[in-house]
Amino acid sequence: MGLTVSRYEGEDIRLLFDENMTAAELDELIRDGITISLSRVKPTQQHARIMVQAPQSVMIVRGELLRAT
């Protein structure tokens, strides 16, 4: 599972782990890890495109969504 977002300076992405993660999901996380990739970074732009790939047991959330609740 993956998510691609644009982030400006000072903005963040949070990776949340399910507290009820099963042993199999934890094994998958340890085996496959989490991949974070930057793309489309240009000197004329003030943001970066970030792709985060993680197992389904990891929730990928834009920081401002957590602060809004």
C-alpha cells in the first residue's frame, strides 16, 4: 500500500502503527520495511512529491489531518 503527497517546508507525514498488529503483520513490517521516495523536486518549486510505501498495518497520515481532530 502506498500514498503519494506533496509536502511544503514544515509539513509532515505521520506513520502510525496499529497497536493490535498481529505477529504476521509485524513480521511483514520487519521483512519488507517502509520505503520513502522523493520525486519531482525542482528548484523552481517550493514543494516535494513524497511517496511512502508500507504494509497495510501501517497508517500513513498527513500531519495536518491529525492536528484537525
